[in-house]
Amino acid sequence: RFQLVLLTKALDFLMLMALAYMPTGKSNLSWLVVVHLLRFGIANSSRPQLRSMLMDYVDKKHRAKWSAVDSFWTVSWSGSAALGGVLIQRFGFQATFMISALTKMAGWLALLALLPLIGKGCGCGRAGAACGELQPA
């Protein structure tokens, strides 16, 4: 599961970089829309997997707390939209897309650092490991 999340997150920031450098104009509008919608779908496809994995690894007595923290991060997009508007006015779309892509890449690198701890799964997916604890793969 985690490897698929890493793949979708990488595709997300790579497609955002591609959008930053795609030529604009009426002749390319169809391609811009297709890439944007594809990126949007891929970017949001890993959200349920990440939430499921979070709940797999968090001890049952702490799940409500971590679910609340996770929900807070989920709605943080509204603040990022306002910041994006300011960046677009100041630097334009291309720079704003690149800033977003680099920010997503930094998050991806942080997730990549978890790969040795998460391994191929949790609990029932790995012999000898119990859910609710992180162990090296």
C-alpha cells in the first residue's frame, strides 16, 4: 500500500511541474485540462490509503486524537488556496505551480523516509508485527 502512495504522490508533483511548463493558449487548452484533471485524480487517490495506514499504525486508544490531527491537515487546503492566490498575483502561474510542486516533493521525501519503518504493511500484512507499533521492515 505504501509504495502505491509514494508512486501517486510522485506522479502528483511531476504532473504539477509539467503543468508549470506546458504552453498556454487556446490550442493547448484541452491538454492542460486533461493533465490537470488526471493530476487531481491521482493526487487525491492516495488520501484514503494514507488515512487507513495511519489508523493501522496508531494504537487504538490514540486513534481519535490522530484522526483529529489528520482532519485538521485535510482542511488546511483552504489556507493554501489563499496563499496560492497571493503567489499567483506576485509571481504568476508557472512559479506558483513550481512552488507547489517543490512543496509536494518535500512532503514526498518525508514520506519516503518512513519506508523502512512501514515496509510492506502492518499487522496482518506482516508476520510477527502487531498493529499499533512501528517496526523496521
